Amino acid sequence: MRKDYYAILGVSPDADKEEIRRAFRKLARETHPDANPDDPAAEQRFREVAEAYEVLSDPDRRRAYDHGEQIDLSDLLMGGFDDLLRSVFGTGAFGFGGRQARRRGRDLSVRTSITLADAAFGTTVDVTYPAVVACAACSGTGAAPGASVQTCGRCGGSGSIQVTRRSFFGAMTTVETCGRCGGSGQEVTQPCPVCGGHGLVRGEQHINVEVPAGITDGARLRLAGRGDAGGPGGTNGDLYVEIRIEPDDRFERDGDDLVTRVPVSIVQATLGATVQVPLIDGSETSLDIPPGTQPGAVLRVEGAGMGRLGRRGRGDLRVVVDVEVPTKLSKEEDRLLRRYAEERGDAVRAKRRFL
Ligand SMILES: [Zn+2]
Ligand SMILES: [Zn+2]
């Protein structure tokens, strides 16, 4: 059954990021199992609140949820609750969270724009974005120079501990993440002064993104492991690159086809002609306008459209013929057209006389 995450957090569906964050902070304090040691239902409530926050605090997940899409919860909360709470309350809130949590870095989103021509043929774009990266000072270990990483003294390196609680149902033993090492099973004798032992710092990432031919405007490319670094023993988040296609003043896209307009005179349309038509790659091709071509007629240049995404070949270029009616005529042109009208028996407006 679909959960109402807005109702769980007690916010309205148009709540902004800050309202959602505030609501979560309040509910997390109230429902956290540590705050309710005698209530076995507390953990379930806390899980729901955390799940709602994980979905609604991420713009992409929230959009998907609002559209009624199924949210894949398997990769949510992978970093554990400690990780989630640390991101909202800061390190060490509630007295838990070790120096080195075995965590998954957050997913990141960036947006980049390309030309229609690049979308037609595929391209490579350089993307630079802020990200949490491994600390260079300690190579991401979190240990100060000369210090060592050793097995956690509390959990013996397993990263988890058994906790027995008395509850309404009697003594209950659960396995929980070790609070001293944050689940990594390791701790350092002296933390790195640059990163404070996290093994992570704020920095910048740079990546070349292969954009396939035929990509659509607004498409998102997922680059596994290129999001925030996860820290010692953890995994990196993913990077989502949203591709925007800049509008082109000569071509419009229609699926795999491109559409352009070419102007021809009434005489060219009537008698037929060969005209030059621009192509998306910047070159031109000759196009035959058959005699008697009507205004708005569509001619096709096969294989001159967009690359087909994930397939071979290209769409077509559709050329719409714009028959231009002259608004100014020379004396001789006027005379010839009147002669033509006379030949056809067409009634035309008499020539304006200037006195
Ligand atoms: Zn460091
Ligand atoms: Zn431990």
C-alpha cells in the first residue's frame, strides 16, 4: 500500500525543503528508539518517519513520489539511521555515530546543456560539480599521519553489537550498529586533523560524460559511484546528470525527425527548382522542389535527422516549403505578372495611378 509521506511528517504536499527538515527533526527526536527505550513500536515509527524524510528531502525522489511512481527503497537508508541523523543534526547527535561510519555517499544531481546538433550525433561533456571526496591528507583513512587504524574495541570489528532491552513482551535482543565505530568495525588511534577522522572533505569532482546520440531533452544519465564519497569502508553515491537540449533556431525536433522550413518563390514553386537546405551537422544539401509544389508541402531528406537512441541509423529531415509571395515588384516584374494574369484570365486589381 502506498504510504502518505506528507501525512507521516505532518506537512502539506506543498511544504518546502526547510519545513520538511524541521518536521523531521522534531519527529526524529520524539520517535527515536533511544528516546523510547520501553516502547517496542518506537523503532517502527522512527523507520517510517526516516523513510518519509529520505524520500521527500530529495528533489528527484520527491518528484517521482508526487507522480505516483514506485520509489525503490532498497538503496534508501543503506547508510543506516546514524548517517541520516548525522546529515540532519550534525555529527554525534544523540551521542551516536562513530568516527568512521560504513556509509553510502549521497546521490548527487547536476544539470548540463548541449546543442541540438550534439544531441543528434552524441557528444562528451565535461561536468564539474561540488562533492564530498576522500580526504587527501589521510588518503581517506581518517587516520592522522603516523596513527594507525585498528579493530574497534567495542564490537571487535564486526561493526554491530547485540543489545538486550526489556519491553512489554519481555527481554528482546536486537543487533544494532556499533556506536563507537559507526559500523565500520575499525577506529583510528588519532584522527586526521584535516577531515576530523571522517576520511572525507568537501571538494570538487570532474567527469567526462558520454551523451548518446538521440538523447531526449530532460533525460537523466546515472553514473554509478560518482556521487558523494562514502568514506572508509563505505560506497559512493551515484551521480545523475540531467541533459537539457538548447533550442535551435533552424531546426525543430519531432522524435527522431528534424523539421526545418525553406523559403521558395512562387515561380520556383510553380516551375520547380533546386534549393540549398541546411543540415544539422552544419553542411547543406541540394533539394529538388518539384514543379507545382504547394505552400506547406513537406519534402523529406532521408537519414538527415536525429540519431536513434540505442539503435542504428538516423531519422529524417522534413523540409516544409514556405512559398513566399513578393510584396514589392519592379516595373518589369509587375508588367510580366499582369501579362500572366491576362493569359490566365485572372481578374486582378487595377494598377494604382500616380498623378
Ligand atoms: Zn583526513
Ligand atoms: Zn565498533
